[in-house]
Amino acid sequence: MPQTSAPQVPAQSAPGGPAPVPPGWDPRAWQTHQLRKQRTASGAWSLAPLAWAEAARPAVAEPIPAAVLGAAVASGVAVALLLGDGLGPGLLLAVVPALFGAYLAARRAGRTARPWTAVWALGCLGLLAVPALRDSAWPSTLALFAAVLTGALALHGSRSWPGILLSPVGFVDSAVLGVRWLWTGVRSRGSGNRDRWLPVVKAALVAVALLVLFGALFASADAAFADVLSGLTPDVSGVDGPVRFLLFLLGTVLALAVARTAAGPSRWDRIEVAPGKARSRVEWALPLVVLNLLFAGFNAVQLTVLFGGYREVLAATGLSYSEYARQGFWQLLWATLLTLAVIALALRWAPRGGAGDRRLVRAVLGTLCALTLVVVASALHRMDLYVDAYGLTRLRVSVAGMELWLGLVIVLIMAAGVFGARWLPRAVAGSAVAAVLAFGLLSPDGMIAEGNVARFERAGKIDLAYFQSLSADAVPGLDRLPEPQRSCALRAINDDLADAGEVPWYAMSLAERRARQILRERPVKASYEECKRLGTFSTRIEY
């Protein structure tokens, strides 16, 4: 803010040098004003704070190539046609034009793929394949969020903590820049190259008109051809029109954002985070040593209970076997999460005076990580006991998977203390992506069905009410049950598939296709009264 009300004329600066601070202006306010002017002139836009956005400002991209523009429009058309009926193989097909446009934009800008770029790109494609394989919504949703992260890392090439955390946010910047990029490119081409692009547009419109006209004639002339055509092409009539138009706009904007990022990514790695104030050895180490002693005492009790002390513990607490296992798991999961937060803060405030301080940090935090791994093992053991008593559920599978991943993160932190931490951010992000991908490919609903069917065969216990909430992924496992349990377990899934009706090939997952085939070959037979007697429709609370 200027400190005087009278406007001041800035002094002339030397050619190529920064503008001098005019009289009456605060230097920091003048610098901020100049940065905003530069960002406006370059077309940059960001939700990030000014200093961060200035440090990570993307490079100025050349005018959008015609091939990239065509790929973005093709991606929008594919999204509108293939994703209006749901996710499935159509998601991968809709992404292909956007990836091709990003490749062309990066090549035009002179960017070359690096090993980590290839890793992130392959991981993104693998995650996008999960909805094509699995019917369950929750692993597919996780896979889509992870695909956004891996796609952002592939395009931005980030390797630091700020870069990895902010790269997905960069898609918001890229969406705005992509629309500006498109507008500028269309205006520049519309003025001087009309004779080149206008014939192409006319030819494309004529081709579409001919396809629609003769396709409609042939479909009305032959019922078999009409069936083939209806199975291959989406239905865009009726109320679906506005929805598909919005999908077209969304797909085009996202494709433009991806291409604009490939042409000139934001450099989030340039953001510098100031280290915390180093503490003295006593001030830093004493709380952590006390925490290590607490962890050691807890782990000693766990080992005692593990090797035959369950009866004494249960008698003293008054808890049942399953209650003891369930109660302890959640507390141990929170303890693991809080330990990671403690480690992050301890590294920020660690003493950094010399080799002795580094040895102290490694010893104290290495001990804490090793003791935390024992806590992780104890939590997983308790979950195993609880599952043995009550069976698998979605919640139990997901939190056990999260606990396993947290244990892997702790191992990576220990390795970083020995080999250096430059690779740690990308390793943690890569482990999260691999965990989500494995979670989706292993089919959690299928695992739940298989585990509970095996428990029924072993102990004769089964919760038919819980199976009513599972997806088509569980059908192959539940198909192993004897009647009438089989029909009662599959009743809700069978009704959901029947209510969905015919689903086009591009919106049907492989698991749903397999489930429909199983239910056609062996239909559900048990009556409502019989399933009600077995407890199929009772309410339940999941822990």
C-alpha cells in the first residue's frame, strides 16, 4: 500500500533491470505490485499464495497446436459418449485422446520423458483400469483420486514434499490456463489460416451428417444391424442431452488442462519451506526418550500377552476375547498415525550442529520407528483375532490395509535415515499409489465374500445381512455357498443388477459381466420368507 495519498510517478529503470521503488512506496508492497503485473502480463493464474505462485510459475507455452486442439475435442466427445452411463472400460477409452494430446504438447515444447515420469504414467493408467475390472464403488473412487495424484506427478515432475502435495492443485491452474491457451490459439489461427482449417471443419461436419443419415436408414432397414448399432453406440436422446453436453465441456477442459501442463508445467519444487528452529539436545531428545520408554513398556506387555497371557488379561479387564481385540486395534491405529506426526515435527526441530547431533537424531528416531513397527504388528494381530471371531467387513479390510501401509511408511523413514531422504517424498507417494492399486485389483468385496464363506465352511457362522450391501465383485465367492444360504446372500445383488437393466459394454465392469453370467446360469431360488428366517433382512452395525 502506498504511504501517501498523492500518486507518484515511478522513476525510469535501466533497460532489463527491476523497476526502482518510487518515492512514498513500501519496498515490499512495490515488489508485490510488480509481481502481480508480471503474472497478469504472462497470463498466469493461481490459487496459491503470491510468493508460491511466483516461484512455481509455469513456462509460457507456444500457441496450441492444431493436433492438440483436435485431441482435446476428441476427448470431450469420448467423455460425453462413454461416461454418461457409468464408469467402466469407457473411462480408459476416454482418457486416450487426452494422453495423446499431452504427448504432442510435451513433444512440441521439447520435454522428454524421464524414468519417474514413465512410472507415474503407468501407475495412472493402472489406476484408471480399476473401474473397468471392479464393480465396487469404494476402491474405484480411491483409484480415481490416486490417478489424479499420479497424473499430476507425471506432468509436473515433482520430487519434493511441496511439489507432491501441490501438484494435484496445479490442475486447477492448468484448467484456467488451458482455456486461455485455447482461446488465444483459435484467435490466432482464425485470422490468418482460415483457408486451412475451414475445409477440414466442413469435411468433418459432412462426414458426421452422412454417418447419421445412412446409419439411421440401415438401422431401420435391418433389425439385426439396429441391435448391433445400439450396442456399440450410446443413446444421446431425451433428457441425457444436457448431461452429455456438460460431460463434453468437462472432458474438453480437463484434456486442455493436461495438455497445457505437459507444455509448461508449474514448478512446485521451487517452493522453499524454511526449516524449523533447531532445539538443544536436551530440549529435543528428552520428550522423545520418554516416549520411547513408554512404547517399550507397552510392547513388553504385548509380547507377554501374545505368549500365553490372554486369560489373565481378560479376567482382569472383564472383556471378552473379541472385545479386547476390537478395542485395542483402533487405539493402536491412532497411535501409529500420531507417531508419524511426532516424527515429522521432531525432524523439523531436530538439532543440526554437527555429526554428533545427526547421530543422536538417528538413534532416537530410529528407536521410535522400530518400536512403532511392533505396535503396527500388534494392531494387525488384534485385527486378525477380531476377524476370526466376527468375519471380514469393508471397514476391517480397509483399516487393516491402511495399517499395513503406515508400517511401510515407517520402514521407508528408517531407510531414509540411513541412505538419505531426497528420495523419500516420491517413495511415500509411490507406496500410496501402489497400495491403492493393489487394493483395487485384489477386489476387497471378493476377499470379504471368500473369507466369510471359508469361515462358514469352518465354523458354520455367517452374516447374510451384511452381504446385501456388497457389490457384484462378491458374486463368485458367494456362489460357493450351499442353498438356501447362497440365494439369500445373492438376493440384493441380483435385484440391483436386474433393476439396472441392460448396461452398455463401455459402462460394464468385468466383475459385473461375470456376476451376470453366474446369476443367469444359477438363478436365485430361495423365497423371501426363507431368507427372512435366516436373518437376511436384519439390520446391523459395522465395527
